Amino acid sequence: NSKIVTLTVDGEIMCEAKAEDIESLDAGWECTFRFMGERYLDWNVHNCNSDGVPTDEKGHVVQRMVFTKECTVRFAEQIQDAHLYVDGFEFMDLPDARASGSAGSLEWTPEALLASFGLTPPFKVDPSAPTGLGAGITAELREGGGLSGLFSCCSRPAFVWDDAVPAGGRCGAAWHRA
């Protein structure tokens, strides 16, 4: 005949039951539950026109990511011997929490973000930004080439598209000169 066990987290009752009431292990008490949360990343990115070409204007994009952590509290006979597991790892073996806080503004290349954190930077489309020939004229004038620079593409090397990692040039795609 097992006893009723009460599991509380931050003062809230998560579970109050006998082992057999929650289909625990044969020789003990076990309760599994999930914590859900959200993380937010604030990005300062170059806006793009509707053709995917970056502009000089910068925009702000907030990226929301939902996550869950599966937690299990388990003990065989004595509650003093209880163990907490988070995503299958014993809590005592997890690294200490780092102090939260803003690291300020960081500048990383898209390749470094993907390799280090699995993050792909978002982009922001400005539907009012010039596109097509208007964007080309604006870019040439900005680079000091004047209108004669519009036809210099005939003497430049071709662009090669690379689907790998966004690396500038076009929003959501990578390109480089051949």
C-alpha cells in the first residue's frame, strides 16, 4: 500500500498521487511533466527590397522560439533518494546556469551564427524600396559609378549563386563573384 506523494515546483502542486495512480515504475514513484518557454532574439538587419536585394536601410526583427523541457522526478523507496532528470539528464550533472543579461550588440557573420548556434539570420523586406532597374540605378549612383556604371556589368565577372548559407548580397540567399 503506497503513500500519496505531493510534487511541488515553485510552490505550485504539479502532482499529488500514489505511485499506482500515475502508472509509475514497478518499484517506485515517477512523475514526468514538461516545462514550456519562449526565447526571443532581437535582430538588427539590413532591409531588402522585394527582389531580395539588400538596401542601406536597417530594420528590426524579433524572432520568437518556443522550447520545451521534459522533466522526470523519480525515486524507488525513500523520497529522500529522489532524482530529477531534465531531457533525460540527471539534474546534478547539468552545468551551472549562466547569469542572464544582455550581452549588448554583437556582430557575427551568418556562417558563424549557423556553425556556432544553428541560427539563420532573418531578413526584413521593405516593399517600398526600389526594385529592378530603379534599384540598379540607385546602387550605381550610391557607389559613385554614375549612370555609365550601369553598363559596366558587361565587363564584370558573372555572379555565381550558392545555396549554402546566407552570406550577404541577397536576402535569404548567398552569392559571390566568380
